[in-house]
Amino acid sequence: MVAGTQKTRAHLSCLAMFLWLLTAWGTVHAGAGPYHNYKSLRSRLASLARREPNLVHLDTLARSREGRKIWIAELGRGDNETRGTRPAMLVVAGIEGDDLIGSCVTTSWIESLIESYEQDNDVTNLLNTTTLYAIPRLNPDAAESFFASVQVERTVTVRPFDDDHDALTDEDGPEDLNGDGLVTWMRVRDPRGQYALDPDDERLLVEADPAEGQAGVWRYLPEGIDSDHDGKWNEDAPGGVNLNRNFPCQYAYFASDAGLHAVSENETRALADFVVDHPNIGIVLTYGAADNLLKCPEGGEPPGRRKPLTVIDEEDVDYYRAAGELFRETFGLDKELEGQTFPGTFSDWMYFHRGRFSVATRPWNLDVEIELAADDEDQETAEPNETSDQDTAGEESNEKDEDERNEELRQRLAWFDAHRPDAFLAWQPFEHPDFPGRKVEIGGYRPFALTNPPRDRVADVVARQSEFLTALAQKLPRIGLAGTEVKHLGNSVFAVTLSVENKGFLPTVLSHGVRTGAIHPTRVTLGIHDDRILSGRRITYLPPIAGSGTTTRTRYVLHVPDAREVEFTVVSALAGQFNGTIELSKEQ
């Protein structure tokens, strides 16, 4: 099937899903858009499992602190044992509480796959030979704040935590002071503040630069009061462990949102146990704030034995570069954008500690939207004749003189002005009890506006992410047999050569996967007694096999007077397994 047809079908499938969601908006929450609260997410996943019980297998990974089930969907044809030995990919969404679109993408991807099964040859083959694990929402408690009567954006769990180290927990959180049902931001006129009004857009604040003769006259705070009267505002909000900061890789001890210790939460411990219990997972994609797809991550040589690797092994970088190129092509980006990571992320733990190919991205990225809008504008305004260097020299000089400190924030606000004007609430005066006689204004971005797309962008985001997920799953390593050579040496002695092939894209084990020791090497096991093997071993461990048809050979000399065939098994932790038979013949 041609790529264009695949993309068209994926877009149509996701568009149909989005139109269905349009009819269901009123049943979820007023203003909730296409996003699911806990009950509707549970209902939709259960419906998919009932619809295709031979393809979708729904289970509970864990329960959140407030008792909500964390669902995991397992996709693939075949029984439990078979699915557990196939190459597998894991997708984790909703690991941070402000991610609603990631849950939407993940559930919609599941639906698009089962709709395409037996209609699309590539999808049919994928689900017949691969196991896909999907966790649509790892932090359901925080996500529920999107659907609350007072909407406040939260990334962390509801575990009580003493953020300000005053021996009290959750005593100073934000409040909806102006009664609009949203917890937004305050700016307070204060000569000791660190901000000034942006000269290009007074809706924004810019950090004052004393070296430029600027004095700060504004403070910028979350909406609320100083509940504990300590001179700080909303510094100890309800909750707080960010599940995507709670994993062992470069874990930030004592950080305010990292938890008591690594994998301290039910959710993170259950996820860690799951990946340990499912060693067939070869690719992991995490939807969250971290990103290593927009820009190829830094690579380097492994350090000494006693030092941990902190950058991608240089032998693995090309695979990350290829995944990034695929991702950017899917979204229509023609250049790299800046990515980021944080201490304790799940995606870093899966690569640096578990040795898996682990990628991460925001399910919706405002900077991508801005870049695509800029590309469209450049194409529309491009002149047929090139402008001379002399004509542009003055313009370049003027640009250098502009204050670029707030340029990124200005670009974001300009995009919202054009595509979702209600995302930024105009600043309104408010008589604040903690600041008598001072100018206080409440406004700024709506909760969740910066992390989830406007309604009219959801269908496109879902379609493109679903397309990428399916293409990424097809990059898994896949073990196979390239050929068997048998030569009779006389007296029932046979020289046997097995050529084992990796038909997939990724290697059977990444270079860093070998270093971690967390992945069992590929092995060939002969179904014959040891005393029949004159040369070689009954169990032979193979080195990592690169993808794209790379082969490796294993050789034996066998003395088999009483059989015409020998069975063998090839098992690869990440690339699957297969059984075969060596046909023995004394005819030359």
C-alpha cells in the first residue's frame, strides 16, 4: 500500500473519531472540548475492548491515590503467551497532569488501529506480529482538575507535600478570587518586583534588566491569597509529585515535585514493575514535557566503567536522528526545534537504565504551531525576485537593536490571538486583601491553554500523532532466519550454518542496552543432546544484530546417526522469537 493511501486512511479515521467526539462534548463537561474525564475515559476504553476483544485487552496497571484505576490497553492478535514474546512498543500519556491531548491521542490511536485491522495490510501485519501497550493517563487525579467547577492547572499528584518546608502540607494553594471558575495569574504593582511591562505588548511582563537602566515594578504570582501569612503566595498548593520527575535516572533529591524518593508513588512503581515484567518492550514513547524528537539529542562516547552515561551513546544517536526526522516529517517541519529534558523522567530512565530505545515529546507543542504558521506565512509572502544584501542590511541592523528577551512569549501570544483569542484573559483590576492600596490585576493564560490545543486543532494533532505512532512501531527489531546451510561430512556428521537476520530497523540491542546488562542477548538453542554436538554449543549467544537485513552466522558440527532433522529456537528479548528445523540429508 502506498504511503499516501495510508496517511489518507489514518486522517479519515481520526477525523471520524473527532466528529464523534463533537457529539459527546456535552456529556463530559461544559467547555471540556474533546477531552475525557475519568468516567468517560473508562467508558471509552471499555467500549473498545468489548468491540474487539481479540485485539484489545484492557487491564488495570494500578490505582491512584484517590482510588482511580490506571488503565493499560494491550493490542495484538494471539494469546497472552504469544503476545508476551513478540516485539513490543509502550506508549505512556498523561504522566503529567496538564496533559489531556496525550490521552486523546492514545485512545484515538487504539481506535484507528482496530478500525484499520483487516482493511490496511500494514496495520493488520503490525497487530499480528507486534504487541502494543498503551497507558492513556498515568495521573488521572491531577487531570480531573480540568473538569472541576474551578479549573486549576496541575501537573502533580494529590499526595500531600510540604513544598515550603514549614512542617505544614498543602496549606497555601491558589484560589479563584474573581469567581470566573478559573485560577489564572496576578500581577501586583510593587517597587520591589522583578518585572516591567513589555514595551511591545503590555499584556506581557519582561524581567527588568538593571544593566539597561530598567527597574522592576511588578510581581507575577498565581491567583490567590497568602493563606498561611508567611509573605509568600500559593507556594504550597495541594499535591505534589510530578510523576515524570519520580524515576531513578538523575533523580533530583529534595526537589519540590520529585517525591520522597525515586518511584515513591503507586503510579510510578507500577509502571516500573510493568516494564521489568515485560522484557519484550523495545520502543517506548512518552507524551510529556520532555522532548528528544524535535532535535536530535547529544551523543558521546561512553565514560569509564564507574561513571554513568549522561548523553546518548554515539553508536545509538543515528537511530534517534532517524526517529526525529520521521517525527518532523509527519508534522511538516523542515528543521529542528529545541527540545528539553528534566531530572527523573521516565523516558530517560528507560534509555539510560533499561537500555531501550526511548523517545519523548509533547503531544501538542505550541512552538511547532508557531513554526508551521511562520513557514506558511513565508510561502505566502515570498517574492519571486531575491532581495539584495544591500537592501536587507539596514533591516538586519534594526533587528539586532530590538529587545528580544520576550520574543518567544510574544510569538506565543500572537499565535493565540490568531487562533484562539480567548486563551489569554485580559487583565482586570482586583481589590486584593493582601495588597491594600496597590494595583492588582488578574488575568493571563487560561489553565491548560499552553499544553493542549484549541478544539479546531485536535483532529489534526490526533491524526499526525497516530500516524507517527504506527510508523514508530514498525521500527522495532524483528528476528528471522536468512538461511540454513547443511553439509554431510560422512558417518552421519553434518556441518551446519544458521544465518540469523534482523529484518527490523532497530538493532536487536542498542549499544547502551549492552552496557546496561538489562537486556538478555539473542540466543539460538538446538533441540539435541549435548553429546551429539561435536563443535559449537547447544545454546549459543549472539552479538547484537543491526537492523535492515543484517545477518549473523552460527556454526555447528553435529553427529546425528538416528535422526533426519534437528529443531532449533531463536529467541531475542526485543526482536521476537521463532522455531525452525534443520533438515539433514546424507545425499551429497
